[in-house]
Amino acid sequence: MKSFAKASLLAAALSLPLSVGAVQAEEKKDFKVCWSIYVGWMPWGYLQDSGIMKKWADKYDINVEIVQINDYVESINQYTAGEYDGCSMTNMDALSIPAGGGVDTTALIVGDYSNGNDGIILKDKTELADIKGQSVNLVELSVSHYLLARALDTVGLSEKDLTVINTSDADMIAAYATADVTSVVTWNPLLSEIEAQPNATKVFDSAGIPGEIIDIMMVNTETLADNPAFGKALVGAWYELMAIMSSDGDEGASARTAMAEASGTDLPGYDAQLATTKMFYTPAEAVAFTKAPELPSTMKFVAEFLFDKGILGEGAPSPEFVGVSFPDGSVYGDTNNVKLRFDPSFMQMAADGAL
């Protein structure tokens, strides 16, 4: 899911030449977007399989292929290299990898934010402050690492007060079972499985920083500008499915069941993951969130974290190296290097019934 190895990140965010972002956009008919397994991104696979995407693509006389890539980081790397026109990723990874690597990227569909899906668990301790002096197992430089940094702020601690142990998500459950692992930071479904252990207490989760770990369909800004039909088709298809997915009837249950099975769980398991995910089922909700005054503050936190870890683009002199633009026209960071854009205009079209 939402993690990356240090080597992968550095290759993506630091080594890619700035010219990668200058993939020549032009009017075209064929588009490809990619996604990877995560509760809030399962709809992308369903859109492809159900024919909903094809229906909307046909409406705008284009072709859109939605491709699943099993390695999350690789999906972002391929988007950054110009192999895909769009890719599902978090706000943090969008800033560090494509935007930090020079690829002008637009948040087309703000789909959800983690509202408890990511958390910190302590063994035989019950308060977050007890983490001081411990070794903490997490996927280094991932959203788990970011969550830890934000959590420590709330109790007057910092990373120097503990030791981070880089641990693959695939090894997290086995690691927790060993005697020397006393603290982990991870995400669902791993989080729920570890929390179920009798000696485990979840002491902080992403509900404590609502709206900061955001899951988004990012697209190439130039491609979108030259091909508005691409944006309209993606947004139209997405919100048609959101209406189905959030319904109480058989159609909604059937769609969620298919997504559950595709992600390796069952309907109750998938619905439990949705319960700790703030899905924006209507475009109006997503537009309101994107226009809210909290978003620039969130991206400032994210930029500062990335800069502190040395992963905000090659030679970044400050957290403001990459400019991030917002719906009100304001920019955080360098106004001459805007590479990440929150533009709710296509979601607004959906809200207005104008697609």
C-alpha cells in the first residue's frame, strides 16, 4: 500500500531529471491511469471491470485504460516517467516523487483521507508518551513515518527521543510477535490484526490528524489542460460509482463485495476498512475539503517533513522548494516552481451536474 523503500524514493524523487516532467502533452484519444491496492482505491479496478469507465470514456469519444500495479511505489515511478497519464497516490507521495522530480501534477479527484486506517501500537503500554526511549518499527519514509512525527508533536517529543527501525509492511505482524519489538506504526489491515493482540494498545491513529493523509487520483497537469475530456470522463465515472458504492441496496453491496474480494478480504472486512476511511462519496464534499483553509497548513506540514528527511527533490534548499497551489490562488512554496496543484474545477462540474 502506501509505502516506499528509501532507495526507491531517492531514485524517484531525487535522481529523475527535471526534463521528465516535460513529457509533451497534446490532444489525444488514448489515456492510461494506474492504481494499487488500498481501500480507497479499489473503486478504480471496479470502474474498469464494470464498464462504467468505458461508458464515460465513450461519452467523450476517448479511450481510458485503468491498470492495476501491485507495487505502489512503482506505480508512482511509472507515472512520473510519463508511462501513465494519472495515478492514485497520497498527497505526501505526490509532493515528494512526481512534483519533487519536476512533473507538474494536478489533484483531479480527492477521494478520501485516512481517519483511523493508520496508527501507532505499543506493547504492554497504554499512553503515547510511553513511546519515549523505545525502538519503533515502521516503513521508513512512508505515511507511517509522517504519522509518527505528527503524533510525537502532540506529546512534546521528537524522533530523537526514540529509534526508528525500518521494517517492511510484509514483515510487520511477524516482527510484533517477537519479544524485542515493543512499538509499531502501520496501516490497515495490519493495524487491526496487531491491535487484536492481548498486549497491544493503539495509542494514536490518523483520526488524530484528520485530513492530513489524503488519497488522490493525480494526473499530469499538461495532459489535463490539453485534454479536458480526460478529466471529465474520469470524474464522471468516479462519482457514478461513488453513488452506487455508498448506497444501502443490493447494487452497493455487490460493488463493495467485488472490491473486497479484489483486495483479499470479504465484505465485512472491507466495510470495516471503509469505516476508518473518510470517503468523499459526493463531489460537493470533495470540493469543500479541497477548498478548506486547513489544506495549505497540511501541505506545509508535509513539505517540512519531507525536507527534514531529505526527500523533497534534489538539492532542495528549504521546505518551500516545490510550489503547491490551492483553489483560492494561493501558493505554498516557490511560486516559480509550482508542481503540485489542487484544482477542484472538474469535481465542481460533477457537483453542478455539468458533465
